[in-house]
Amino acid sequence: APADAAAEAEAAASADPASSTGIEGPTKMQTDGEDDDGDPVVQECDIFLNRMNDPPDFVGDLHLIQYPLRPTYRPYGDQGPLDKVELKPRGKKLRMIYKLAQNDNYDGDSAISDKMGGKRTVLVSTVVANNDLSTAVGVMHEGRLVLIPVRAINQMRPDFEDYDKDRPVKSQHQQDNDVEMAEGADANSSAGSGPEDEEGGQHLAQGNPSVNVNEVLGAQPVRAEFQPLIRGMPAEVDTEPVENWERLDYYNQRSTEAMDIYEKHLVWPAAAAAEAETEELDFDHSRLLPLGLNTDKETLLGTMCGQILPSKMRAKAAKPVEDGLSVYTLSKMPPERQVEAVVRHLVVLSYGKQLRKRLPPSTMRTHGKDEELLKLLRRCANLVAGNWVLKSELAGYEGYEAFARDLLLMLLSHKNGILTGDEMNKWAQAVNSKGNLSQKVLDEIARAVCVRSANDGSMRLRVPPDDDFRAKFPKIVTEFETWWERHRTEQLTRLAGRNSALTHRGGSAQAAAAAAALRQRSKLVGDIRECLAQGAMTMAELRRHVQKRHTTTVVTEEEIQQILSQNDMEVVKVRDLYVSGRTGNESNDRLRSVMHGIFRARDAVTSQDILDEFESIHGHPCKVSSYVLRNFLRELADRTEGDTWVLKGLLGQGSAP
């Protein structure tokens, strides 16, 4: 039943809005009271699907670890204490390293004791990926079942790399001698008169202990695997991604950290539902709302038989472009900043095909309704041919340049996102009839929102017209058609008066340079927010990260400082470090504010120091999990021994204990 429920939920992911956004909730086990096998139904329970994907609070993968080379009566644990655990995130490969003790794990007087490779033993996993999420682990809690998909199965086996390094390597002279002896053996075998002699020659070569047949023939071991071919998908060899090992923080299952993750992140849906039922409250949290599962048996059977591609494989076949703006980065911003960041990043985007798919699951749960998202979208973008385009003032245009850009967007809106070469010339002439803009500025305006067709030379909006949006929201389309015409008239009226704030400043080299600098600062705003969402940085570090995104222009610290001083940036300074301020989660923001205050006065703190300070300020214990607290600490500090965290940059200076 758990596997079937998970498979049905996965099959419904593309059709059900709640499932496609990662919203989790219960579904009721249904029965008609009659059983084919005659067994009575003794209990019904709610099933909660927990994908453990709720950035930035918690993002995790559940791995099932197997030890196939050990009998059940002799589990692992007698090979020494666990030293460290390492992971290859993309390949989902695990490596466990254990320390060995002399006389307890090996005989110190034996010959093998000199070849123990640093007195340790290593286990490395063979990975069985669970891409279609057909396997899950169930946990019963308060009479409710929580299903957690297993991302990978790791079969741990001993790794002999340390022993291979200690094995003596033959010199080139020894290898040449082996080859000569092998050639001599071949000559003796070929001198025979029949098959017996040839067979005897083979026996001679195989029986010679100094000859390595693999080395002589240049043979190398190969691995052959059967890859099932799914209809509609080309055959693909499963190659291991090239990546480095990343060390993990290990917590014993009896530790408070492990119990905290178990209670506040794994079985939380069942616990919250039980508490709501006890207090006779309705399920008001979106993660506790029922999921609509796909009950179509043909779809399920087609998916299992390879006739219908699972959603994970459809996503792999589509190969989405990774352009740097990740869901995790967005999740550290308030919802209104998330929408603005996506619009700044793409400039032109589709509401249904791009914006809704790029926002974090937590944002879609709280602001996923169309009216709420469109309200946030109107703050930073205008509708053009069914798509949304970044507003001119946010793109760094003002005065007559803003008028020229808005006029181009209005024409694209009227012409369904396509302008011919003659229409582009008329646009340039209309703009220059009111003022004098250089061709370089006009080209820059056009390239930011359009692409030139190689066939007829026409200029097309970067994203094809979104007919689905126009069919779903006809009132908004009509509203913006009226607004564009009214906006053009208002702009012309303002530009007619030379004393207006929008007076054209073209013709002056100094004014042109000032306008270019304004556009440059506008581009830097989004880049700075994205960089700081990854963690605290000094001014020098921030400038280097931003400079990597702008290879044709020089970014100075003065420009960044000017942007950081703006109130709407919401950037907090902790000594020499800059860090993002508000995240939109009230409980998390209160905890981060306490943490920032402590690090302004102290070099090193512990998690308990922050929790004690939080309780003394707010008068109640902090309800945020220790996992979330550690993530906030990693933004601002480096971990030393135990639970001590030192402000970034101080460990190298030696000022912290």
C-alpha cells in the first residue's frame, strides 16, 4: 500500500497543482468493507507524504544503507569507531571511514599491520538510485502513517584502495623482462607441430608465475550492465558523475540533533495533525491539506510498463537550463523579493511556464494562488503579449530612455510580440523625433527584451506569446491594453514640458555616462541579493562574486557600497560581513536577529548561547529546530570543535579561541 500510494502520487504530480508544487498532506486509505482474501479491516489511518523538500528550513534525502557481506548476527560496529562519513551529492555515493585499534582490530606483530593504510578501514557504497520514487519508508506516529521517499539505496562494501597503494609496483625494467619472457613462451609454443603444442605453450605461459597475462596482452577489466530501454527514451549509459567527496556532519541516532530532525522534520505532519485533532482545530496549514491522487489505473500500469514516462524522467528528458538562480537561493528571500528576483533574472518570462515553476514550494503554499502571485508580479513587471516584462524603472531606465523602452513594449504588445524591420525603424524614428538617443542605446534597449529572427530579420519578444495566460486572464489582458495607450499619452505629455523630471538629457556625454551607470547599478541589485542569499561576505568577497557575473565591465566597491546603502536592499552588517536581512519567515527572522546581535559583540558562540539569548529577549524558548539554527550559523560563522562557531574570517587571524 505505501509503494502504491507513492507511485500514484508521483503519477499525479504533473496534473495536480498541489503535488507539482511539493505540497504535502494526508490521504485516506479507502475500503468498501469487503476483502478478496477474507481478512477483515481492523484499522484505517491517514497517510502523509513527506518529500523532505522545504527550503530553506529543511532539504534532505533519505538513503537506505545495506551491508550485504555481513550476516545478521554479525552487524557492522566491531571494526572500530566511525571517523567520518563522506558523500557525493549528485552520484548519491557514500563512503564511511573507521579507525582501527591495534590488537583490537588487527595484530600489531603481523605482516599486514604494516600495510593498513593509515590504520583505518573504508566502506564505499554501490548506488541503486530510486529516481521514480517507487520505494518509500513508512513511520507510524500517533496513529498516522508518514511516507518518506527513499532517494537511493547504498550497498556498503569494503574498499581496498589503501591496500592497493601499498602493493609493490613493478619497475619498467621488470615489466620489460616479463614481456620478453612471454614472447619467448609464445615462440616455443609456435614451434610445436600441433594443437597439443599450442595448448602446451598456453599452459607454459599460464603456469609461469612471473608472467602477468593481463599486462602482456594489455587487457583491462570491463563492466557490462543491462540498461532497460523505455519506450520514447533513447538508451543511456548510467555513468557516475565526476565530483569530489563532501564530508557530512554525523549524529548518532540517540543524539538530540537526530531526535530533533526526526520530530520536527520527518514526522511533523502526523504530529501536527494529531495536535490539531486533539485541540479540535481544522487543518489550516497547507502541508496538511489532502492531496488529489490520480486514480486512473491505466496511467499507473502504463507508467510501470514503460509506456508512459514518469515525471522524473520527463523532467530529465526536458533537460532544464540551470542559470544560477536556484530554488534554495530564492527561498532565503521574502516572497515579494523572490518574484522580483526571478523577473530581474529573466527580464521577460511566462507566468505559468516559468514563474510558477521556479518559486520555492513554501512560497507556492503561502502565495500560490493566482491573485496573490499576480499582485506581487504587478509590482515589478508589465504585461506584453501574454508575458511579463521587467518595468523600465527597475531596469535602470529613466527620462526619455524609459519612454523609448515603454514605447517599444507597447508596440510589441499590439503586434503580438513581433516587429518587422520597417516597424523597428519607425520606432527609432518616432523616438528620435522627440529627442536624440544614440543607436547604441536603442540597440541595448531592443536586445534586452527581443531577439532577431535569422529568417526575416524581424525582432521577436524573447519568450513566445503566452496564449494560455491570455485565455485564462482576459480581464488582465484588456486592462493592460488600455493602460499601455494611456501610459504612452501621459509620457508624451510629460516629455513635452522641458521642466519635467523626465526631461530628455540626451546629447550630453556626461548625461549619457550617468544613464549607463544607472543601468549598471540596476543590474547589480539582483546580483548582490543573489550572492548574499548564499551566505555572509566581506566587501572584497562580494565584489569578486559580482564581478564574475559581469565580464565586460568593471565592478567597484564604491558601486556596491552605494547599492547596499539603499533601504530597500534590507542588508544587515555584522562587523565586516554583509548578510541578507529579512527572509519573510517571522520566527526565523527573530532568531537571525538575535544571532547577528551576539556576533557583533562576540567572536565565538555556541548554539545554546543563541537559544539562551533568544529566550531572555523574547521571554519564551525558541521553537525553531536545531537543524535550521545550524544552517543560519553556517551563513555567518565557521564551525570548530564541538558546537563552537567562530565568525567568518577570524580563524585565520587567530583572534578566536
